Amino acid sequence: MVGALVPVFFGLLIFGLPIFAALALAVAAVFYFWGGMDPVLVPMRMFSGMNNFSLMSIPFFILAAELMRIGGLSDRLIGLARALIGWLPGGLAAAAVVACLMFGSISGSSPATVIAIGSILFPAMVEAGYDRRFSIGLIATAGTLGPIVPPSIALIIYGSVTGTSVGQLFAAGLLPALLIGGLLVGFATWYSARKGYPRDAYPSVRSILAAMRRAAWGLGLPVILLGGIYSGVFTPTESAAAACLYGWFVGAVVYRSISLTDTLKVLRSTGLISGPLLLITAGASAFSWLLASTGTPGDLAAYVLSSTDNPFFVIALFNVILLLAGCFLDSASAIIILGPLMMPIAQQFGVDPIHFGVIMLVNLSVGMLTPPVGLNLFVAMGVAKMSLGEVFRATLPTILLMLLALILLSYIPAISMVLPNLMF
């Protein structure tokens, strides 16, 4: 029965069905034609998969990010990033990475980060003399920091489907995000120095403090979110709701850039963004339930254990599978389908579920940059008005840096685990 599930799923995708429909219909078809079971179980399992308190945080975080984006926070974060490191060779490029890191700590979303930062900084970099391909490749890759740095929508989904602490996952994502961000800043500085790109003047203490003051309200959001979670005041879902109220207050009252009409538009756009994501989660829940109920994770674990007992090769195999999955599935679907399958196997080889969540997330973040489903590529196409092939080629050097970070994170667990071990 399970042997027919994957071919049916990909066959439906080839016929052009949306991912959530392909997932649900594949399970229903397997039930009806091969399992002798009533397909009415499929919507029941979809509802059961959606009936999860943690998943309520996803539309809240998306709404908070949208409120901050239209509220003028992007400009202020970019100004702060330029004040901090704009004096480096190619300071505008380095500032783009830092701005993506800061905005990602608010949005938790990769495409949202590329839109918010890229729509402002890409034209500015081109006008300053930076190469178009270098600029869009760097911004598209830096956007992948959005789901890695806490709070992260992808880590919330992983925690909900594997029963792993979301708070610990958030803590585990911070140092990997800083590692990747540091590699990207280093590359941007090296490349810009070779090309002779301009740099900003050395900032004064007064200018840095002024930039921090302008961005202070936005920077307060991740402090409130993570502080509330780790102090026990908020659950992750409650913190996401608090983020929405905070984001609206800052945009409408403090910055006075969000009107009632803007608020209604943001609510509508949030629904349009959240709806497909939650539908995919529902369809993937039914898909993963069928796999789990047939004992597929155990069979795969036994197969892997019979093939090798070397954790090094098992982690390498998982990385290859996840990188390939990232080419064809969005992060949410891949996590829900593969997380419950792979995590138990990883545990048998001594890999902590928190560490494995980071490995999975970084792999799928690389998938945001690889055709045919790399969302960051399509967003970057719109920002730069370039073809898919041009944008993908532009990201190849920075993808190699992401893969280097993936190797380090895979085989040095301390990078991911030091903060969860200290804080919990």
C-alpha cells in the first residue's frame, strides 16, 4: 500500500494539482484502491493534524511580520545595519545580510525577508555600483536566515509534528543563523574588496545610537517574544498573538504609518498567505499518518541499520535526501512528511531531536534556493526583474557557503545544542 503512495503523489503533482490536494488525494486513492479503507478517514486525519495549538502561531507570526513590513520597520533596520557595518568593504552588501538576519528574527519567514529587505536594498546596491547578480544572489541567500533565526515558523511545524520543545528549537537556531550570517558577511566583504565596491564612512557613536533609537521599537519585538517564551510568561502561540498586537501598535501608533485600511489589507493578505500553508499542513498530516500507521518509519530504520552502523554516513545520507526533497517540496510539507520518518532513525544513531531539527531546517533552507520549487528564487525574480536561471546562477557561490555551514552543523552538534543545554 505504501509503495503506491509516493508514485501516486508525484503523479498528481505532474498533473498540476496543488500540493495539499495531491497529498490528500494520494492518501484517499491508496485507501480506496489498495487499502480497502473508507476514504472519509482522510478529512478526519486532516482535521486532526490541524487541531494543534502550536500551529495557531503560524498565521499570527505572518501577520506580525506583515504589520512590521508595511509599518516602515525595514527602512529602520537597514539604517541600523549600515550604521553598524557599512564601513566594511562593500558595506551595503554586508548590511543587507545583517538586515535580513534582524528582519528574520521578526518575520520567521524566508520569502517575507527577501521581499522586505530586497525591495529596498537591491535597487540601492545596483545604484551604488554593485553587480546585479551578486546583489540579488546575496539577498536571496540571506533571506534563508528568516526561518533559521528564532522565532521560526518552520521550527514550530517541526516541533508540532515530532513532539519536540519549540522553545528549545528556537534556542538551537540562534547560533546556526549567526554562523551562516557570518559566512555570508565574510563572502560579501571579500568579494566587494576584490571588486572595489564602495563603503560607508566610519560611523560616529552618535550616529549608531541614533540608528538604534530609530529601530528600537522593531528590535524590541524579538526580545519580547523570546523573553516571554523562555521566562514562561508566553507559550510560542501566545507570544505570536502578542507580537501581532505589538506590531500593530508600533506601526499604527508609534510610527503612524498603518491606517485602518492598511490593517484590513494586511489581514486579508495574511489570510491568503496562511491559508495555503495550513492546507498543506493538513494534507501532509494525513500523508505522514498513513506512513506512520503502516510502520514505515520502523521499516526504514531497520533498513538503514542493516546497511550501516556508522552515524557519519547516516547523517550524510539524511542530508542528501533532505537536499533532494527541498528541490521538490516546500519546507512545511517536507518537515511534516519526512520529520516523523527520519527523526526516530536519527535518535537510534544518537542524534538529538533538537539537533536533527536544525539539520533538517538548514537543508530545507538550501531548498529555498534550488529549482523547481525554490520560493526565494521566485521572490528574487520579482525583486530584480531577472529570469529564474539568472537568479539561480547568482546564488551558486552562496549556496556553497550554506552547504559548508550544513556540514559544520551536521557534525559539530555543540553549535546547535550549547544554548538549549544552557537554558533548559
